[in-house]
Amino acid sequence: MKKAYLNWSSGKDAALSLYNLRDGKEYSVEKLVTTVNTKFNRISMHGVREELLQMQAESIGLPLHKIALHGEISMEDYNEIMQSETQKLLNEGFTHSVFGDILLEDLKAYREKQLNEIGLDTVFPLWQENTRRLMEEFIRLGFKAIVVCVNANKLDKSFCGRELDASFLKDLPKGVDPCGENGEFHTFVFNGPIFKAPIPFKIGEVVQKSYEPSKDEDDSSEKTSWDLNFWYCDLIPN
């Protein structure tokens, strides 16, 4: 079998990717890899506390490789750090990197280019699947997830902190992808068939955070606030 690691975001797409591969005969997923913002000790983008990430890995039963990102960094620095860290994984005998991406062609191409250059192949178990059917399957399989981050330009505060269930999918506004594939929302998976036991937590404060555009964005004629304003729900380990 091909030795693979899974890019673990703590959310639904990564969890469903692991579920789809774990009983297969082609890939052996042997490690979770997650980027952590060391300024806040939280998972990058999702904003989930590092303690909860560790609890997930222990319940799943896979070792966790954390990649430290020091706050807001440039794309050049990000690529340099990721190349160094993936080289370590390559040296450990890993040949394949698994992602939960579904529809974004440019992101897939970027990942393939970066990893192929150092000799790693990519795997996309959910690629081009129907996103509503994926979420219906996720719920049917018994996975439990809570929404920890929403794009404030696409969803209001009420969606942040909700469980991802049939009611949540029904309430999504028109134009919002059921998987949040365009960055509309992010989740934390706390129970399901890949876990030995549920992850205990309580819901904390919901806060809004806004980010300044990068210098490149600020100088661009095509300015956008698509990814600058978010609602975050803090989860506190129990």
C-alpha cells in the first residue's frame, strides 16, 4: 500500500476523506498534518484550540504532525515553510498527500505543483463529488460537527456555533455551497465512525474578526473583502 498522510483541518471534508480511505487497499493513511498559528495556538483558518486538535488525533489513533506558522506570514514564507515540512515527511517514507478539496481547480493545481516538485503525489478522495450529497452522507454516517467559522459576507452570526445537520443545510442561503467549498464556513468534527470516543467540549464566545488585506491585495485593482471578515465560535475543551 502507498504510505500517505492526511492534511487534517479538523473539519468535515478531512474527516470524510479519511473515512473513505481507511478501509481501502491502495493508501495507508499513517499521519495527520495540520498547520497551527503559533501566535494564538489555534488551527490556521478554523481557529480551533490546539488542545482540541490533539484530542482529535488521539481519538482517531493517528500521530499528529503540526506545522508552525507564526501569525500572518507572506505567501513566500508560507511556501518555504511548507516545502521544508513536507520534505521531512518525504524523508519519513511518505509518498502521497491527501486533501479534502472538492471543487476548486486552482487550489488543486497549486497543491499538485508544490508537492510534485519535491516528489510527493496528491490524493483527492472527494474530488468533484456533489457537495450536497457529500454532506447528506456525512450526516447519515453518524458524523457530528459544529460550525466554528463563517464568512461574515456570506452568512450571519446565527450560523456560527450551530451543529452541521439537516436543519443547518436547509437554512443555508441560496448560493452558499453545502460543503462551504468556497470558504463560506468551516467546521470542527467531534464524533463519528473514525473516532474511538467523542471529543468533549463546551461552546464559548462567538466573536467577529476582520483582517487587513495583504499589500498585494491592497495594490490590486480588483479589491475584495471576500475573505476579510469572519465570525468565530470558540470551543473550550471539557
